[in-house]
Amino acid sequence: MKKFKHILILSALSLAVTDCKWLDVDPELGLDDQTVFGTYANFRSYFQWLYADNSGSNKESILYAFPMYADFLTDYSFSWYNTTDMSDAGKMGVTQQYFKQGVITQDFLRAVSFDTSNSDKPLAKAMFSAIRRCNITIQNIDMCTDATEQQRKDLLGQAYALRGFCHFSLCRFFGGMPYLDHPLGPEESWDLPRLSTYETYRKAAYDLKKGYELLKEAGYMRRNSPLALNSSTLNEINGAAAVALYARAMLYAASDYSNRNGIKDWEEAASAAALAISEAEEAGFTLTAAADYSRNFLTQETTNENLWTYSVQKNDTDINFSSLMAYPQSGSDSGSSGVCPTQNFVDRYETIYGESLLTAEDRMAAAAAGHYNEQDPYTGRDPRMDLTIVYDGQINPYTKEGVINICFDPYATPKPRWIPNSFGNNIVSFGIDWGTRDNDIYAYSNTGYYCKKYWNGNFGLGQNTQHYHTDPIIRLAELYLNYAEAVNEAYGPNGSVAGSPYTALQAVNLVRDRIGMPDVLAIYTGGKETFRDRIRNERCVELAFEGHHYYHDIRRWKIADQTMGQVLYGMLIEKTQANVTYPNGKKYTRTALPNNRQCQWKDYMYFLPFPDKEAYTMTNFENWTWK
């Protein structure tokens, strides 16, 4: 059998010692255990390496499990959102040419899993390395003789919680994993079979719960106060985040893809979600007011809604933000992909009256009620659409004047053109003839939309001013939606967990009320099945383009074949004569995306396989196969 020291994913870190501080490397590389673990200061520095970026050279960092961090990295210049039906990659690249067609290369798999020589996204390498560091921390905690009981429980709590978080993160992308609960030694044989997703999520949940209990005992349910939203330790996981992630893991275990015990799994997930909400509320976390909603993602490091975040300061026109998060492109941002929402996803935003617009029948019913007009489609919509999607006619959020143009003018002289946008001295076109710029070095929308959630509307105005861009690892709104989903499956729309003040319906309405949406209409709450659709839609809208939620949700719900099997549309807009039919002086036409931007779903796309090179070295590990 293969020995541990010959297996890449479980080997001691092969970090070069040159130019590294001694605390940056494992004790196996020649350091005395007592030196590393004997004092709290050194032990903490050893553990803190898990949170370090080190200019991208730390391939052991927990940051690789943070969605925004992974998407901002340059290898292949793509975002996971573009691998779904929710958005199109403005620039033709790996997601359009391969991933959405059900074809994946070994080179791509290596780049997003293990390869640290030419890649910026080695998720599997980073998570297995981080798991090892957590296990070494747990194993050696008693060597730290000068730590207080609070310090000891803090380190242990973080180690258990991060060990669970790493296994959970691996499972979401790669499927069930062997669960590593101790540091394997150089003479230990690799003989661990692959667990099911259910088993992996449950084991991860156990670790996360244990981490939460220790962090609560240590007094670290949060690492700031509701009034002091910045802190030098914000990057460290806290008890509220640990218990919230415990509830998330239980939800994944109960979901359709993994469920083993029917209603019982949902009941346990509901109880876990109730506990997470109770602890978060007791710790002082609250939903951000509607007027400050975008602060969860922009301008400041965190908010009192965010339990745990990844946040970074960048210029508005920085290539990472203008490309991977799909700010409309500037001339300096070549090599980018762009995240351009599809019409299919935009249709998820209800009318302000609470009516669904997801199907043609829905839109006809809303139009009959006088609440929707296909030729004035952005009026009277869920306020979150304006905060999340860049669409034609939208008021520029930075200048507070003028509108965004993604509209073609066939009457323009001397020749027809896409109406330009003016940002100070910059004149920029956001529109193109779809499919005509596939080989361009810049990304343009082939859907008629861009993503706005992390864009404040600045485009060349004060571009040297940095501000925070934040991706919540988990926030309070998700907790309410996790609770609503689990409770609905276990007890129905008006059911609740004993001791919780919320029914499933009330939890959803908390999220809706905050933003100014009415309570879920009664026509959608008559039973578990109809309310399930509204919960899922609410989750798509509230958590859009954050946390990679949509990518993973359609997989755990086991509906990816439906969502990615549908025809993908965008909205083509042309200037015309204003009249009763075209009140905006524009003609809106739902148009299928070019064929090379459609999806070809295959059921083996639910999880990524490991690269063949890595899978072949492992005993009893059954790899997925992508044909």
C-alpha cells in the first residue's frame, strides 16, 4: 500500500524554507516541537498561518475556501457563478468553452485543486494542508503551558471549527471525503475510503459544533461589538460563525442529494438552524437596515449582519473587481471574464407586490394585475434587483444622476450604435452585438446585464480611492433562510422548532420585510411544495452572487439538470418611438444567448473529480469521472 509520505494531499507541506519565517512552516521540517508549541505566542503564530495570504504564496490558507478570494485569483480568470445558468462569462473562456459543455480538462482540474506551481486556486491542496495544521494544533495543545484557559479554548475552538469548515468546503466541490481527524504520520498507510456526502457533512457539522462550544466558553461568540465593526481579529472564526456553519452543514446533509433519513434529517437541520439564530441574535447580530443593505458588500470591512467575512480594499477599477465581479470593462482590464446575469436569473426578482415573474404564466398574471409590463420590465421590482443587477436605464449609483445605457440605437447617425456611457472623461460602451466579441481581450455582456453587487457605480471617477469589497462567508439573513428551508421540509410553512419564536414563513418574511418587500403572498404558502419554491427563490435573490451559494444550492437540491438544462436568455434593448406599446421609447426582446453560451448539463457535473494524477495515488478512493 502507498505510504502517507508518498501521497500529495496528505504529505507535510513542501513549502520552501527560503525567505520564510520559522513559524510559517511545519515542525516536521526540522523545528523542535517544544519551540513551536511550548509558548502561547509561538503556538498562536503557528496557528495564525491558516489565515495568512502572504502575497498569495501561502497555499495552506483558509482563504482559498472564501468564494471572493478564489474568484479574484487570476488563473483562468473565471468565476464559479459563470459555470451555472445564473450568469454568462462576458469573455469566452474555460467556463463557456468547456465547463458549461460538460467537458473538463486535467489541466483545469489540477489548477483548481492541487497544482501550486502554476495555479492560484489549489482548493484541495489548501484545505488538506489546513486540516493537517488544525489536527496538529489539537494534538499539541497540552504542550502550551503558559496559555490561559481562555486562550487554550480559543485555539482549540478555532481548530475544530476550521477543520470542519475545510472538510465541508471540500465536500461541496468534490463530493464526500475521507475525514481526517488526526495528523497522519509518515509511516501511516493511506487506506481511507471515500465517505458519502451525508457522512462528510455530518462529521463536519460535529466539528463545527464542538468549535462553537469551545469558542462560547472562551467568550468569543464575536470578535468585535455591534458598535465597533472593525477589529484586528475579524478574520478569525468566532463562535457565532461556527454554530451558523454547523447549521449550514446540517442543512446540506438533509438536502435532496444527501438525505439519508427523510424528515428526521430535516428536523435535526431545523433544530441546528434555530440554535444558530438564537446564538447570533444573543450575540447582538442584526439585519442591516434597507438603506445600508449594500454596506454588507461595499465600502466597509463588515456590518453587524455579517457573522464572518472576507474583505479586501481595492480600487473600483482594479482588474480583479472590474473583471471577475463584472464591473463593465475598462481599457486596462484585459484578460478578464466578466459576470453577466442571464434573463433567467433576473426573472427571479418578483414584482414589488410579491408576484413571481419566473415563468411566462407568472408574468402574464402579474401583467393582468397591472403590476408588470414586458416593455417596461424594470419598474416596480424587488429593490434587491436594483442593488444587484446593472440594467439599462438604471440611475448611476455613484453620480446619482444619468442612466446606464445597454441599449442599441438603430437611428443614430452617422451609423447605428450602442448608446455610450459617460463617466467623467471616460466614454464607455456597455453593449455589443452578442457573439461578436468572443475573441476579444476584454469582456462585454452578451446578456444585456452586468453584476452590481460589488460595484458602486464608479468608473474612472476617483479611481485611485480604495474602499472595502466584502463577501460574507455567512451572514444573519442566510441563517433565517436556512431555518425556513429546514422547518418547511420538517413541519410545513407555519411550523416551527420548539422554543423558536419563528415559523418558517416568519423567518422568510423577516428577510423580505427588511428590504421593503411584502410578506410572501398567501397563494404561495398553502403547502410545503409551493412554499419550497418561494424559499428557494428568496434564497437565490437574497444571496445572489455571494458565497457561491447558487452553484452549490442547485446541486444539493438536485435540480441542476433542470436549471442548467433550460435555454438561457438575455434582454436585447433597442431604441424606438415612444408610444403606448413602448412607453420607455425602447423595445425589449427576450433573446436566447448564442449557442456557444448555452449549457450542456451532464449528471457527472454535480461534483468535480480529482485530477487523475492525484486520484491514482490513493487506495480505496473512488474518483468521479467527467466524460
